[in-house]
Amino acid sequence: MRILVLGGDGYLGWPTALHLSASGHEVGLVDSFARRGYDTELGATSLVPIVSLEERVEAWRQASGTRLATYIGDLTDPVFTHRTVEAFRPDAIVHFAEQRSAPYSMIDQAHAVYTQMNNVVGTLNVLYAIADVDPSIHLVKLGSMGEYGTPNIDIEEGWLEITHNGRTDRVLYPKRPGSFYHLSKVHDSHNIEFACRAWGLAATDLNQGIVYGQETEETRRRPDLATRFDYDAVFGTVLNRMVVQAVCGHPLTVYGSGGQTRGMLDIRDTVECVRIACEHPARPGEFRVFNQFTEEFSVRGIAALVREAAGDDVAIAMVDNPRVEADEHYYHAEHSGLVELGLEPHLLSDTLFDSLLAIARRHRDNADPSLFDPSVRWRATSSPVGSRQSVLVA
Amino acid sequence: MRILVLGGDGYLGWPTALHLSASGHEVGLVDSFARRGYDTELGATSLVPIVSLEERVEAWRQASGTRLATYIGDLTDPVFTHRTVEAFRPDAIVHFAEQRSAPYSMIDQAHAVYTQMNNVVGTLNVLYAIADVDPSIHLVKLGSMGEYGTPNIDIEEGWLEITHNGRTDRVLYPKRPGSFYHLSKVHDSHNIEFACRAWGLAATDLNQGIVYGQETEETRRRPDLATRFDYDAVFGTVLNRMVVQAVCGHPLTVYGSGGQTRGMLDIRDTVECVRIACEHPARPGEFRVFNQFTEEFSVRGIAALVREAAGDDVAIAMVDNPRVEADEHYYHAEHSGLVELGLEPHLLSDTLFDSLLAIARRHRDNADPSLFDPSVRWRATSSPVGSRQSVLVA
């Protein structure tokens, strides 16, 4: 298949592109380098050094003999988006190209608006490009388990059968997310479902859990194929961040009571889930939703596992929760769709911890401990004109 | 109370501002004149002539002895929005200031993106301005009954009690709207609910049905207090448009089988509902939803009523439905919240038809019949680069 990966220079976009390429697909990459720009803005860098897109594409050519097509531009530009889809003519588009940090979206008014505009407009433009160029292109869109929030009922895969006052319907699962970033994904899902209904597009919405890990079979082949590894409080996912805190001798920061339970998955399962979704497309007009995670953990459970793996001298610091979320709540989410299509999950294991800890130790000197602590507070105080400033970035 | 009406120069914003002023409130108006700009773009005008905002504000001063404060600017500008809220210091903000036409949002990629950006960013900026200036300001936001779509279960007022796998929760009512415009309102509702939860804001979401009528007690006082009256296929609401078609000897255009059932209300009830919502504010942290309509009609039922009132020589033309929607469907929507707070509905009556027909006859010469027929098709064919062009506007 011909597969276009939007956001192909990012933490997950890059290893996904390699995995799809290694699986025999022809792969194109689209990126605006927005993610590298956030590093500059926040004064952060990937713990594991990454090379430029040009260099890593050349490295993959040397490692695999395969060329990845690249398209540099911004999806919020509709002409760029249309022309890229027209030029590459994909069978499937994998869409990672969104601002993906909840804290980043909560910095202030400007970051909230940027996040929603960047994500919603980019996705609208992708939908129009598909409808215009070839409505049979399968859209595989990355969503987030965080879109659901923490309802007191079981979380189903995107849709819910309801009986109410004696009548029954299958409705979109009601979501109640906890940040302007997660809201942008909810907006996307509604827009995509409408495009499937109105234009007959075929889409798969992957509501992904929190990803951990840094290596895949493909990125391990050469150091210059490495993907980024974020450990800062804005872009670092919880397990990755705690592993780096552990090797730096910094307390593991647990927000609130740490009873927040979340679906999580190994980066190797992310790339495999996307491959499976591409190779088993949604039907025309179908808005298909998978919950893409493999195990549920509480945040304090994760901290305990990291301490167990890293050694008893690791401290755990319970800090005031900077977010507005329930610390303790019911959580049970369905996630059988991808397993039924063949996913064989990597479960969180000692081996994974050994490998992650080894990576973190190897690059420990790159870590800036000042980036560990949460700097963005959801309930911010008031602020200068036109900007609800929750944090001073950089 | 001090009440700031956003979109105070529009079809409903203007009569609402007058009604609130006549009810003893101190009223400020915000407008960017975007609605007058759409007229220019579409080559359409209000059937009933309207004067400039400056002139109508002066007319109201002469008629009532009361001055309305005016703020001209765009809510997508966060500094303008913040400074306006800070300058007027309202107790309540009534938010009509959105692009409100479903067909307009479906013209092409540019109109879809404009609609979602204008509406979502404007509302985000209003939320930030409230949170920053005074979180106790009550936001009264105009939504649409069209956000719900046509589910096979009863439509409740914004929230739904669900029992699923033996557990129960109160969730946001799952919505499945039928245009990028209606989607923008769904996005707004999710963002507002989050702001209530995260920042303790108080908000009332008024999911309004289709409004008919042109006069209120206040706008009748002088001709230069008239509000606009749209009859074109893009901005004209169904009953208003059909009345103008009838007096022009044009067939009443019914889309599809005309079995689409919708909640509707008299413009005099719109202004009264908003007054009631303002005078009975939501609690801090509460996201309160009312379904703001008084009666349910099918589109072919409306056409039959217009023919009955206007005379038997009026033809009814069933045209291909340009929208993607169910022509025949279950429809039952709850709408008791505003009645419990004191709303006394004006039901659709012969008197109303007599008055509307008289208005339409008086201004018949202003009508351009070329604007009656639907020009925007939801399932558009493909288009030039970067623009899914469904209609040639102007």
C-alpha cells in the first residue's frame, strides 16, 4: 500500500513510518517541524539525540534500501495539503500531525487557541483533500484515550448502545476531556464522523493510551534512526519521564494521590496498531474507533514499578495536582478491536524497564532536571490583557 | 444587571439587546459587522431594510431614553475581547456572535474552516476573558437544536442519565450534527463545559430551535428599530423564507420529502428566553443546558401552514435535498427548563402568519427570487486545488 504519514518526524510518526516501510509499504512523510519548534520555545530537547529529517531519511535508505518521500509544510495550509495528497496518492493517510501535549495547550489563551486551530484546521484540510482527491483514501487518525475523561461507566470503543425511555440507538460515546488539547481531538472526531456520513469517507480513529518506550525494531538498527525521547513535564509521557527522573536521582513526581488510572501501551505496539489499522481499512462511510492501549495502570502504580526496577533509593514525591482531574475514579475501558485484528501486545515487563533504564542512563547527561516539575497549572490565576498566562515558558 | 450582547447587530442579537434594555438592564453591544459582510459576499440583503448600528442605537435612545454602549471589533482578537469585557464589566454575557448558517459552512473548505475558526476561537477568547476579568460573569451562549441531529432516542436538555453494564453516570448528551456549522457549536459546548469544570465558570447553553418572525414589542416601536429578515437559501430560516416565497408567487421549496421535524420558536420567545436565562443565572461551575424551542413541526407541515395562510394558489415544490440528513426520523425533544423558569410561549398562530405575510407583502419588491433555491450541496463533487467548491457565491 501507499501510506502517507502526517507528522512523520515526531516521537511516534517517525518509528511508524519506518515500521510501515519495513512491512513492505511505500511510505511518504509530511511534517512542518512544529514539534522541534516547541523544543526551542520550551528550552527542552530530546534526551536521546535525533538527527535532522533529511539525515534520518538517508539513514533509512542506507539501512533498508528504501526511500521515503518527504513533504515539508503545514496542514493548516489547504493548498499544501491538497497538493501533497494529490502528489503522493496514498491508499491510507496516518495522521499524527497535531500538537499533542495537554499541558502545552493549557499554558495560556494563545496556546489553547493555537492547539485547537492547528489540530482542527489541519484535520479539516485533510478531510477536504481526501474528499477532493480520492474519497477512497482511508484516514487513520490518532486520537487519545484522554478524550473520554473518567466516566463512571465502562468506556466502549467510540460508540455506545443506549436504551433511553424505551427506545434504542447507537450513539457516539459521550466524552468529557480534561484539557484544550484533548478537546481538540474530540472536535476532530466529530468532524471526521460527519465527513464519513456526508461524503462516504472511510476513517479509523485510534484513541491511543499513554505511550512508553523509545525503541522499535526499526529504530534500533542505527543510532541515527532513533526517535525522540521527551522527559519534560510538558511533553514527556508519565512512564518515560519517571524513568529519567529515576536515573537522575530526582524524586518521581506523582500528581495528587496518583490514583489516576490510564490505558498505556508500548511504542512497539503503537507502530503495530497503525500497521494493522492500515491493512484492515474501514469501509466507505464507516467511522471506526479503536481504543489503542494494552494495559491499565494507576500513576502511583507506575511510580512503584519504576522504583522497583531502578532501585530502592528512588524517592516518590506526591505533588499538588496541577491538572483538574479526578485523582480516584472508576476506570474500565474496552480495547478488543485491535486484538481481534491480530495485535499481540507487548506487556510492561522487567525487560522493558531494563532497556528503558539503560537508554536513560546512557543519555542522563542530556537531562535538565529543571524540566521535570509541572509548570503549567490548569486553574491559573488571572493574567495580563489577552493572555491567561499559566506558566512562563523558556 | 449589566448585560453584554455579543453579535448585537444581528437578526436576533439586536432585538435581544432592545428587549433586555426595555426590561431595565444596562446593555452593551459587541459586533464586527461580519453578518452584513456575508450579505455583500452572497449578493443578498435583508428583505426589511435595516439602518446602520449607529443609527439604530440612536433610534433606541430616542424611543426609550436609554443609551446602548457599543464595541466594534472581532472576538477572534483576544485583546479586543479581553478589553471589552474589562471595560463594560458585565454581570452576564449573551453570545450570539457566530457564523450561524449551515449552508454557508458547507460552501467549500474555506467557508468550513472560517466557520469553525470564527466560532470556536471567538468563544475560547470569551471564556478566557471571563476567567481573567471576573469568573462570576454568567455566559449565556446560543447553541442550536441542530447539534443533536436526529437520534432514535428522546433528546434531553444537554445531559443524559445513562445506565450501562450495571453502572450509572450523567453524561453530556451525545450529539451528531449535520454541518460544519452545527459541529462548531458542538465544539463550543465541549469547550464551555470544560471551562465550567476547570475554572468554575457559570454557563447556560441555549440550544435554540429554528426561529421565525421578524418583530418584537421593541422593534415595532419605530421602522428604524427593525431587525433583519433573511429569505435566501443560505441565511433564511425555513418559515421566514417560505412566507417570502409565497408572496412572490414562487413555489415553497421543500427539501426531500419534507419529513424533517424540527423544534421552532417565535422571535419574541427568543428574546424572552435570553432574558429569563440572564435573570436566573447558572451556578458557579455549572454548565446548564436548555432546549430553546416551543413547538415541533415537519418541513412539509410548515409548507402546508404557509399555503393555508397565504392562499391556495401557492405551489409547493419538492426539491432534491441538498443536505445530508434523514428526511423521515423519530423526533422528540425535551424543552421544559425555560418554561419552568416562567417562559410563556407564543405558539404559531394565524395572527403570526397574518403579521408575517403583511411584512413580506410590504417589502416584496426587495426580494430577489434567484436567492430562494438551494445553491449549496452537502455532497459536492471534486473541485480546484485546495477548495471543495460546492457553490459559486455572488
